[in-house]
Amino acid sequence: MTPKEKAKELFNKIRYMDNESGKNCSTCDCVVIPIAKFICDEIITACDAVYNSDMVHFKETGDGQFWLDVKAEIEKL
């Protein structure tokens, strides 16, 4: 999955999460985008803490760059 595809998937999961409970509503984009960016930041921060224990920075790995790219794609939505 590309960062762009992941960004769209995450965005849509947040935007339409009320539909899972049978409600017919969606969350405003102005709310979804900051939440999706926050989630990316939390993933990066949590993984960076694990990687830092081995003196490797998560942001410098392929996975870290993936989540930075996802966050950048979310900002474009």
C-alpha cells in the first residue's frame, strides 16, 4: 500500500466510523484531517521510542518514512 492509499484509508475510516454503528452520518473534513495527522504522529512517536532504545531513529527507517509520507498525503486531502 502506498502512503497516498494509506492516507485515504485512514481518512475514510475516521470520516465514516459512525456508519459502523448504523448511523447515517459522516464527520466533517475539518475534524478528520487533524485527527488523522495526530494518529500518524502518535505512531511515529511510539515507534521512535522503541527504536531509540537501540539507538536507531524510527524516522530514519523505511517504516518511519512511510508514516511521514502518509501524514504529508493527509495534509493534501
